[in-house]
Amino acid sequence: MVAHSSYDVSYDVDAVHVPQLMDLFASAWWTARRTEAEARAILAGSDVAVTVVDRPVDRLVGFARVLTDRTYLAVVLDVIVAPDVRGEGVGAMVMDAVLEHPWVAGVTSVELVCRPEVTAFYERWGFTQHVGHSRLMRRTTDVSLIGE
Ligand SMILES: CC(C)(COP(=O)(O)OP(=O)(O)OC[C@H]1O[C@@H](n2cnc3c(N)ncnc32)[C@H](O)[C@@H]1OP(=O)(O)O)[C@@H](O)C(=O)NCCC(=O)NCCS
């Protein structure tokens, strides 16, 4: 991993970075159809947002958000790094900040949903596929989430 000192990690989403958040959303299969109005609603409705900004060029390059009851369960969502800076440690910065946030660090369970090719990334922070007899069930109007 290449440490990059120009990256700033924060729990704020500066309004000027919302268009760049749309670029990040455009790069991921499950977020690509979101509108800017939906993005603003998502930010307002999330308990924690993590951003990584490449400060010299003031560019948002990493994002994640969390829904949390601050006690038993936190759900990590929309972990996305700009395609051209993947492999530089930004994703690790995002996940470190997610798991260090006080509304996440102390909760009993932290959960996320991901594709098989990303499981090894999350295993670095102790996430496992051992979910006992649990099954993910989903009720959605987004057909991309229920296809193959
Ligand atoms: C998955 C993602 C967030 C990783 O971000 P990144 O900035 O490339 O990751 P980093 O550079 O911080 O990598 C940290 C470590 O994880 C490893 N890693 C990164 N992606 C990995 C993957 N898919 N599988 C296994 N290991 C991975 C890196 O090799 C690195 O290891 P190292 O420290 O030994 O060098 C990024 O590839 C991404 O945005 N993907 C598209 C969106 C997506 O699928 N997000 C996950 C949604 S559940």
C-alpha cells in the first residue's frame, strides 16, 4: 500500500464535494443510477459519513456511510474509492475511520453486504462470512439488487 500524505480523512461531507460524490456513485454498479437529490437525502439520513479528500486538488476520492443504533448494530454502506486511485490505501483509510467512529467502535455487530470479490478486503478488519443460520432477506424496488 502506498501512503499518500495529501489525503485528508473526515466525518464531514462538504457541500462542494456532492458533485464529486456523484462521480463516485457513478463508478459503482449499485449506486450508478442515484440522483443528486437522492444523494443529498442519503447524506442527511445517515448517521456517519466518511470522506477522503485529496487536499491539494480538493477532490473527493473515498466515501462510506453508516447507519447505526450506536449500541447493537451498525451497517456499513457505499464504500467506494475513485477508480483511478484504487490500490493507494484510500479504502483502508475509509474503513479505519468507519470503525474508529464512536458510534461504530463500541457496537456489538458491524455488518455489510458485498460481492464475493471484495470479501478479502473486509476480512482485514475482522469481517467474516460466518453468520450462523442467518440469511440476508431483502424487500426492494431496485431490480439490480435481486438479479444474478
Ligand atoms: C474495494 C475498494 C473500496 C478498495 O479500495 P482501495 O483504495 O483500492 O483499497 P486499498 O488500496 O486501501 O487496499 C487496502 C488493502 O486491501 C487490499 N485490497 C483492496 N481491494 C481488495 C479486494 N477487492 N480484495 C482483496 N484485497 C483487496 C489491498 O491490496 C491492500 O492490501 P495491502 O495493504 O496489503 O497492500 C475499492 O476497490 C472500490 O471502491 N471498489 C469498487 C466499489 C466496491 O466494490 N466497494 C465495496 C462495496 S461492498
